[in-house]
Amino acid sequence: MTEPDPSDVALELERLRGVVEVGFARTDGSLALLVQRSDQTDRALADHEQRLDAIEQSRWPLPSVLALTAVIGLALTLWGLMSR
């Protein structure tokens, strides 16, 4: 078995180092993109929450309207029965 040439080992290590650096650069870029998209999603979610709160505040109080309608219907029914 022959010993590997030290210059060949050094060249392979340098090539491997370059490949690892490129991989880390790609990973860093991908992570930066994911963070940016996460921030955009957070802003969109906050905007939707704000819009939903505004809609909920401006809606009609449906249970109150239904209760008032029921009371008025009952009063009209009783008035109709009494006036016979």
C-alpha cells in the first residue's frame, strides 16, 4: 500500500473546504429567505387580526336584536288578544 501524496491530500482538503463553504452559504441564504417570509406572514396575520377586530366591532349585536324582536312580538300578541 502506498502513502498518499501530501500535496494531493492538501488539494482534496481545500476542495472539500470550498464545497462546505458553498453549502453553508446556500444554507444561510435559505434561512434568510425563510426568516423574511416568516416576517411577512407575521405582518399579514397581524393585519388580518386588526381587520377582523374592526369587523367584529362594527357588526350588529344580533342576540340583542333577536331578544328585542321577541319582546315586541310578545307585546303585540298580548295586545291583540286583549283588544278582542
